Amino acid sequence: MPRRWIRERGVVKLLLEPQGAVVALTMRTYSYLFIVSRRFIGVKRIRTADRLVARAEYSIPKVLDLIRSTYPHGS
């Protein structure tokens, strides 16, 4: 299992792993994910209730795949 550093306290959440980093700003309805990885650099907006990062087992490539399948018309 790759080494990961996860910090989930309060509004700002942080995930660091060898494939990149995610900084999430969590609001009541939406979360804004600032993603830096080999496949994608940018911002994604997702619904907070979807809990995509946890469902993707805190893996950045899985997060990107899950965002793509959950929001086919963009986020």
C-alpha cells in the first residue's frame, strides 16, 4: 500500500500521496477539490454528500475516475 498522509479536520482537508495532492475546501453543499497529479492539475467542484474521496479509498487516480463517472458533464 502506498504511503499517504491524510488530514481531515474542519473545513480544509488534505491528502498527500506519491501520485499527487488534493486540498479540499468543504462547504455545506459543495466541496472544492484543488488537485495536483500527473493526470490532472486544477479544481473540481463536487457535492459534499457524495463523499467521493472516501469512496475512492483516498487514492487520487480513483478520485479522478469516480468524479468522471459521477459527473459525466463536468463538475
